[in-house]
Amino acid sequence: MPDDRDNRFASEEGTEKYKGIPLFHGMSPEELSDSLAHLDARKRSYRKGTFLLRAGSTTRCMGIVLSGSVTIESTDLCGNCTILSHIGPGGIFAETYACLEKEVLLVDVRANEDCVILFLSTECIKNQPSVPESWQYKLVRNLLMISARKNLLLSGRSFHTASRTIRGKVLAYLHSISLQTRSDAFDIPFDRQQLADYLNVDRTALSKELGKMKREGIITFRRNHFGIRPHYMDEIFP
């Protein structure tokens, strides 16, 4: 459950801790302070496994992860869960539903670990005056850039799950993380069950395939730390 003691105006705490958040990029301290006040910014803390938002509900607020992380999940009628994305510190979620407040959520948002979330109302964005304030211009611009990047991430997941084989899905996912980190060794944000849910495969089958790939020298791993044999992707895609 959320800790109501954290349900307070974020603008009362100063703006320094929010300067690095992409949604507030380019804002002066005064603009950031104004935006927090007008967006009715409030912080809440959640324990690991807690649902922040549930499918079937509506929301007027978008959320920013200040610490910890959340996952965006889809659960079918049989209870099978698919992880659509992982959002870490500075990341934003539910902005589309908040801007279209009558639109029912089709996904759940769950705390992937203990986390602190900054919730922002979108009312002042949707009901802008004829001459918006400078922080509103910057907020909308940043929101557009964030939405474009999230579209790329969602497209990435379609690439990761396109293969008909578990090995193909694993390689596609690990290769993309390798490109993003510019390294052959990296951490992924998922445990085994979450990785299976993200790739939409059975956990036991996934673990078996990972073991085979490790024995064949294609990958190495320990918990959520993975390595790909240098130049392996060049060998299979010359």
C-alpha cells in the first residue's frame, strides 16, 4: 500500500532534486517551481509488488519514477501476465491515459521494487490559456520527446518477441541491450520470471534455453548480469 505520509506537495520541498528529470528539461528553478505547483505535484511511496494503477480504471495523473522502478503489465482472462515495459528513475508512465482521462487503462502499473513516485495532474496542460506560460511550452515539448522515445521502446519489444524461437527472442533482446549500453556485458532490469513474461515465453523453457546457450559459449550470465560472446551477432548476421 502507498504511504500516505508521502502524499504531499512536491513543490514544498524545493526543486533541486527534480532538475535531472527529462520532463523538466530546460526549465529554470522558477519555472520548475511553477510547474510543480500548477501540476499539483504529489509524492507517494509504494512497496514492491503493489499496484499503482489497475486495468479498467481511469486516471487524471501521470507518474514519474523518482526512485526504484515499475513495470507496465498486461494480464489476460486466464491470469497470464505479459510485461510490456520497465520504467526506472526519471521515467514517466500513464501520460496518455492522463491526457485522455475518460480512456480506461488497458494495463496495470506495478512496483517492481520499493519506489517513490511523483504524480502530476494534466488539467493545466489540457486547459492551457491562450498565451501559455514558458514552463508549459517546455513541458509539452519534453512530453512530446518522451512519447516519441517510448514509441521506439514499444517497437523494440515487438522486435524482441517477433522470433518464433526462444533463442531468437533472447538474442534479439540481449543484442538490443548490448547496443544501448555499448557493451558486451550488462545488467538487465528483469528477473527470470519477468524476462519470461516480457518475451512471452514459459519460464522453465526459457531457463533451459539460457542454460544451453551458456554451455555453447554464446552467452554468460549470473542472475540479471549477462554477457554476449564478442562479435557473436556479427557471426550469425554477417
